[in-house]
Amino acid sequence: MVASSSGFTECVKFLLDLKVPMDETNVDGNTALHFCTSFRHIESLSMLLQNKANHSITNANGDTPIMLASAKGYEEIVNALLSCPDFKINQCNSNDGRSSLMIASQFNQVSIVQLLLKAGANVNAKSKLGDTALHLSIANGCIEVIKILHTYQGIDLSAENDAGFTPLFLCIARQRYEILKMLCDSGIDAKKNNKNGDNAITFSIKHYSLEALQIILQKCQLFSKEKDDYIALARRLSAGHIVSFLQQYEPTEKTAAENIHSSQCLQLPTKNQALPEDVSTTNTSVSFAEDQRCMSGSTENQTTSSDPPCPAIDKSFNLEIDSSKDKPLCFNLNGDCRGATKNCIVGKQNSLTDQKTVKE
């Protein structure tokens, strides 16, 4: 492990010739392959793979070597691992269920996403809390990755996570309007109800998002009965700006049979039915695990382009989330890896941001 982490290729070769066990782990479950991956030592990694090192071992955080390489964008490492004849491309993190494709998507690693899809990664695979690669890329605002995913053959654009959030719902809740328009342009059904009885239109109204509603209705036509129902919902929520917009909207006429079908599909809350608690659309520093109504995942902290960098520890990878690309890698034998690309999450406000706000 020491030779692998230090890049001492000749030492690695010498130890392999002595038949030293390759798959032993340290206290954090990291093997020599984990260290080669984190330090990008491709020659040492190739030697280990040639000697049949086990590339499927997960460390204490549930990560295999390719998951670390996917998070960091190490193409040559990913290619080397994918070339193994018995490689399991859809193996998931043993803790949170994310695949390498989900991790690459979450960390905005475009080239890795392309490599994994070409190698046959399952684009619709879900984490333990039901999130797909598309959910995670939307949460992070990874537009270039989303451009690849949303046009990929066989992708489920209406996939729900365990909280009932579809990609459209997530765009609305996180105010990802450019991505929302991209998905609507692809022909996604904005009137399709989730398991909670909401569709993208009712969800926009409940989040008082006129901009999201305008984007959706550019591609989705409303009928008279639907328009009246949506106006009624907006009035119940005291969303005057949405009421005004819908009143000016010109509905499309339809037949009586279509009217019956629409009333069956559209499920609005009754007067005595409590409305769901609003998901925050203004706070951008929140946690998946704390709020399953938004998103799910195992990473912890978020910074957006408008927020100052907020260094933190990503427990999934032992990675420090830092926007500084010049920060050198630092890896110790306890498995603590530094210098990864920054990550973004969805959910409630996290403690680091809370503490910073209090100090200010």
C-alpha cells in the first residue's frame, strides 16, 4: 500500500514478485488499488491488475477503486479498470447504492459518463433511496452531463425517487430552469402524476414558481377544465401572480371523452386536505439524507456558483470538497483523500453553512 500510494513502480514490481498479498486492506478498507487510483499511479495500477488484483473490494465508505476514479475524472484509470474481463460495471456503493455512473454524473465528469455509458452502464439504475444518475446531475446543475443523459437511448425521464421526485420536480424545486426547459423540449410528459398525485404543473404552483410554469406551458397545452382546476389550486395557495398568468392563458378545447380522462388524471387537493410542506427553493446548502422529499444520496455539502467555497469532507470518498483545482493531492494511510472537484447536494440547510451564517 505504501509503495502504491507513493508511486514506487519498481518497489511494487519487487513486492509482486515476492508474492506479497495484493488485496489486503488497511483500517479504512482501502487496498493498494484504492491508493493507486487516488494518486493516479497508472503504471502501478496496471501491474496490480495484471497480477489479478481484486478491483471489486469496497472500502469502509462503500467505494471501489473505479468509484474514486469516476469522482475525480481519471480517464486512464477508468479505462484500465473497464478493460478487466470480469469487471462489474454496475456494481454499486455498498452503503448508499450509487453506481460509478451516478457518481461521475454527480461530480460532473463528462468524459467518464461517456466512457461508462459506452461500456454498458445502466442509465436507469437507482441508489438505495431511488435516485438515478439524472437526479444527481440535476441536483448538481451539471448541464453538460444532462445533455448526454437526457438524450441517451432508453433513459427514463420520469423516474421517481423514493420521495416521489421526478427529474422535472427536482428542476422546479432547485430552480434549474435551463435544465427544465431542456427536459420539456425533449417531449417529457409534464402532466404525468407521481405516486403522491402531483404533476409538474401542480408542483410548480405549490412552489409558487411562475417561471417554471411558463416554461412547462410552452410545451404542454392545458384544456379548459384543467385550467380551472389549476387556478383553483393557485387561489387556495394565495398565489396571485400564478392566478393572473393562468387567467390570461388560452386553453385548448377538447372532446367530452378527453374531459373525463383529464379529470381522472388530475388529482388536486380537496378543501379539507392538507397541502404538502413546501420544499425550499431559495436555500442551496442542504442534505439529501435529512430530507427525503427532495433528493437522496450520501454526500454532505453543497456550494453553488454564487456561494463562496465551503470546504467540507465528503464521507463517501474521504474527499475534501474544495473549488481550488490547484490544491495538491494529499493521501495518508488512513484513507483520507484530498483535492477533489466540488460537489452539490439537495435537501435542508447543513451545519457548516449555518455556523458561517451565525458568525457573520
